[in-house]
Amino acid sequence: MKSVNFQLDHHNSLEITQINDQLYEMRLSVNGSISIFYLTREQLCTDSRIEAFQDRLSSDLFTDNK
């Protein structure tokens, strides 16, 4: 299995693991909460959930917590 891990900051990360030729496991860790998703290769590249993750990460990472 091939895996790539993006450490976004001290508390947030994204890990994508290739299970087989067409199936991927995606683990998203945001502020201590871990979500696990299983996606096909096509879904991984085009799924609207990716846009939702990007929005969620952007809002969590760039929110001014003063």
C-alpha cells in the first residue's frame, strides 16, 4: 500500500492510503476529530466532499482565535 500524509499544522492532518488500484482510504484529522472515508480513484479526484474538506480546513486553519 502507498500512503501520503500531509501534516497541516500541529493538530490537523490528511492521510491518503491506496488500498488497491481503485480504492483509497482517506483519514482527515481536524482538531482531534478523525474522519475516515473510502473513495474510488474517480471520487478522490472529483468528489464534492473534497471541496467540503477544503472549506472546513480553510475555516479551521485560518480562523483568528483571539
